[in-house]
Amino acid sequence: MPAHTSYTHSSPQPTLSEQAFEFISASILRGDYSPGERLRDDELTGRLGVSRSPVREALLRLQHAGLVETAPSRYTRVTDFSAPNRPDVLPYAGRLVGFAFGDLVQNLDTHVRELLIHNIDRIASAASIDARAGALGALMDTAVGLIQTHLHRAHLIDVRLAAECSVRFGPDEPPSPVPLSAACLQLASALNDGDRAATEVATTQLFAAVRSR
């Protein structure tokens, strides 16, 4: 199997609903819309300069991704990731990214491998939870670029957004059985060694520890 020499994909001009999705999701990640804050169609259509249809399509995708919550005829609001008993997306995200890295680890070219390890180092050395969330997002962005099928890439993009929001806005977590620094070292080592099984395990451990304060 040839080495993967690229982690980007050409794509057509984004549709209006895709542009709305990108705008709203980026606004949520920046904190422009606070957890629990209502999102109103009229305001969003005015800010984006589009009709309600693409905005509603974007909000539906954001709902599926877990970034917004809706109650028909009542509200659409930003998800509160710190709410008690909320399902945690990070274990699933860790498995998904671990499988992606594991499938490709033996065929990564040097540049992509170095980029992955750079982002792992950023996670380990982040001085704030916001910086850690951003570094995790960058790591997952690289994983997105390695996926060959459009549907799988789109799903991982949605999971990436939910994972970054979970780290940035989620509740404090107690120390993980495997400390984040150790998980980062293990993942970098597994990537350098081209070890599929170790890569998958270390990735899940990193995601399990990434929200530990």
C-alpha cells in the first residue's frame, strides 16, 4: 500500500447551509454563543445574509453533532456541555480517531507523522484548557484529512466539534488512570513505531485524560 502523502482534500464551493454550519459552529467554539443561549433564526439569517432554509439545515446538522439542542416550537439553544448526566462524546471520539490513526499508521509519510506528533505535543504542553481544546481540534483536523470517504470525513468533522466543545466547556474531570502527559508520550511513540494496536490504545487514553484539570 502506498504511503499517504497528503492530508487535504479538494472540495467544491461550500453550499449556503455548509457556510452557515461553519459560521455557527465557529461562533460556538469561540464562546460568542454561551452554553444554554438561544439561537434565533431571524438573527442568524440577518448575520449570514441568507434565507431561513440553509440556517435551519445548519442547525439540524449542529443538533445531530450535539452542539445545539432543540424543542419544536419552543427553542433552539447551544448545548450546555457541563450539564449533569450529559453523555460524554470524548470516549467515542477517541475510539473513532484511534481507529483512523491505527488504520493508517504504518503508511503515514514523514510530514503527516510529524504534524500529528506536533499537535500531540501541543496538547501535552497546553497552558490552559482552551489551548488544550484547540490542540485537540487540530489533531482531529489532521485525522479528518486522512479519511478518504466523504461521509466518514463529514461524521468526524461533527465529532471533532463536539469533542472540542466538551473539552472547552465541559465539567472538570478527576485525574485519569493514565495521566495526559503519559498518554501523549505513548501515542507519539506508537506513531513513530508504526504500531497499530498501541496507537489505538494510546489515542483512547489521550481522549480519556484530555479534560482532566
